Amino acid sequence: MKLVLLEFLLIFWTAAPAVSADPYQILGVSPGASEDEILKAYREKVKATHPDVSSLPAAQAQEAFKKVQAAWEQIRDFKGRRPIPAASPSDFEERQKRELSKAQQKAKAILEKDWSEGNFGPATFSKLPQLNLSRRPRGKLVPVAHGPKDEGEWNAIRQFLNEHTQEFLGQRPNLNQVDLILKELDQYAELTGQATKDIRSGATSLLEDYLLENAKERHFFLDTLKERLERLHRSGTFVLSSSPTEERKKALGKALTVFTERFQNTDNSSQSPSFQLSSELLNHFFSQISQSPARLHELNTVLRALAPALEPQERLLFLGQLLENMDQLPPSVKSNSGFQDIKKRAENQVARVFEKEPALKSLYVGKASLWNRLTSQSTPCEIMLGRLAKQK
């Protein structure tokens, strides 16, 4: 009986009209797949086709991404026992446009109301429907929100930021208030591809600069800069840019000026401000990792955002400090699955410097000599770099 019913359902399903193609085929699962299997397949397809991360050409990725979203909605409707309407791809796109426009208008009304009443702040974002929806616990077949409603809400925020950020900062808001607003904006990078692109283009830079320029405490300054670099790293700035070195220097931007004027250690005048700031940030990262080993992955930000912006000699010293600090982490952190990957990336960066700078390679081979080790004429960091120079 069960077999007959299953065959009937399969025949019925394959005979039923579809939006563009068999949605199960698009996601790469069978009609009998479990909800967990379908959800997993959907997430994998989103990662593979999203225009911001896909290896496909932009237009091809966009088209594939739309098909994945349409297939997902079809299957979700079917699993929810709602009939799947026959529709063309253009119908689907029109519905998306309507949803986007409606969400944008709703979000704009909320933002402008709080602004006109003088109540704009972190609490404003708790009134935005899509952001709140993303904070709720998700059941089966409800993945991380990503659709026209999220895009519409973000479009309203982007327009609001363009129109009001400078005026808002002219009111000299509390630093913690601005910091909390940035943390709210960060959540949209999880919801929409457009938010990721806008952050990469500097949508949050005015708010970040305000915090950096007005930071009185070194710890707050370093925290703010660390979060800026992580924000840019998550948005792909250092990977997707055609001039990544310039992007790194621009990311430090005013932070380097503020650091030089307010926090630089004048005792180390032989070191450039860029190296001193990078070294301070590196120590800041490690102090947080020692308290929370789960944050080890944040060292990827250090490798992509800081090291390549330094001159070759200082880059080697910086990478040596990073590797030395990693060696001193407790075994519980070293057992983390990402530890060896990060260490390997750092060692590969060291190798690339030695390939381009043979003179530096010879210098560090000498610093790792037996005589230098016995007479303590080289630091542990220099000796370690010398050993790496010999291996490469």
C-alpha cells in the first residue's frame, strides 16, 4: 500500500506544473529526501551560486541563484502542504520585486519616524521586522533568512545612512551607542548580499572613523579597529579587491593617524607606525583568544588584513611574532581544527617573502646559525624565521 501511494505521489509530482524545472533536481536531492537533507542541499547550493562568492560569471551566478531560491520556495510550500502554483520565472521575479518594495517602505517609515522624533539609536533596529525574524529560533526548513524582504529592509537602511549619518555624528552621540549601531548593521551582512557589498564599499566607515577618532582608551581603540578589519574581512574586501594592498592601507586609514598621535610608543622609534599598530593589534587578538579559544579563527583577519600591508622586513617580524604567539598557546587551543591551517598560512606568507627577497632569506639563515643560538645574539622569533628560511 505504501509503495503504491509513493508511486502515485511521484507520478503526481512529476506531472504537476513547475516554476521552471524540477525543484528537487535543481537542489540535487530526491523527492523522498528528508527535511534535513533538503535544507543541507539548499545551503550548499546557496554557497555555490551566491553572486558574491560564486566562481561562476556574475550573470550566470545570479541566474543560478534565482533558480535555487525558486526551487527552495516550491519545496518549502509543498512540504507545508500548500499547493505549488503554476507560474513563470517572470511571475516569480515580479513577486520578489513587490516584496522588496514593501519591506523597504516599511523599514523606511520606522527609521524616519525615530529620526524625526529624536529617538534614532540601537533600539531602532529592534523595530525592523526582518532583522527581528533572523534573531528567532529556526525550525526545520527555515534557513538563515535571505530574500527580497531582507534586501528591501537593507536598502532602506543604506538610504537612511547616506542621508543622515553625518548629521547624526554631528550631534556627538555616545561612543557605546555608535558601537551598538555598528553591531546591528553587522547582522545584515548575514542576511543580504547587498549589505556585504555596501560594507565593502564603505557604508559603515563614517561610524567607524567616529569611534576611532574619539577613542580615549587604547583597549577601546584596538577593539574598534579589530572589528572594522573583521567586518571588511567578512565582506571579502581583502580577497575580492583588484588592489588588496591599497585596500589594507585604506582600512587602517585614520586609525594609523590617531594611533600615531595618541597611542604610539615613542620608545620604538626605529619601527614604523604601521608595524607598531599591527603588533599592538596582534597582541590584542591573542589576549582575547587566550580568554576565548573559540575565537582562534579571527587570526585569519590578521593574516589577510595586516601582514600584507607591511614592508617585507617588518612583515617577516610580524609573521614571526604571530607564529611565536601561536606556539605559546595552551594545548587545548592547539587542538582546535583550525590551528594548523592558520599556522600553515602564516608559514606560506613567510615563504613568499623569502622568495621575493633573497637577501632577507640569507640574513635569517645567518640568525639561526649555531653560533647565534649559543650566544643569544638572535631572538627566538629570528631563530624561528631562520629555520623557516632554511626549509624553503
